[in-house]
Amino acid sequence: MNQCTDIEFVYRDFVNVQYTLSFCVPTKTVSPKDLQFITPLVKVLLRERNRLCRGGRLEEADEVVQRIN
């Protein structure tokens, strides 16, 4: 393996990690106006519940509500 291939492999690995993190880690933070118990995870789950309710997928939204509780 030459040095060029090693660099390409490391770069591809780095890009894959960045791509994965962009979906797993919430980028929006809690605003100062939010109540004290609203954590970033709860905020993400509330958005998910709202999206499911608007789409008419109420059973799945109920499962998200159980995770929030």
C-alpha cells in the first residue's frame, strides 16, 4: 500500500464519521426560553412526535411519547 492510498482511506473514514455524527448528535441546542426539564434529547423526541402526528402515524407517535415520559 502506498502513502496516497493510506491518506485516501483515512480521509474516507473521517468523512464517514462526520456523516454519521451529523445524524446522531443534535445540532440545535436548548434555548434559554425553554423550560428547565427540556433537554436536547427531549427536544429531538418532541420534534419526532410532531412529525409523526402530522403524517398521521399516531401509533408510532405514541411510542415516542412513551420514550419521552
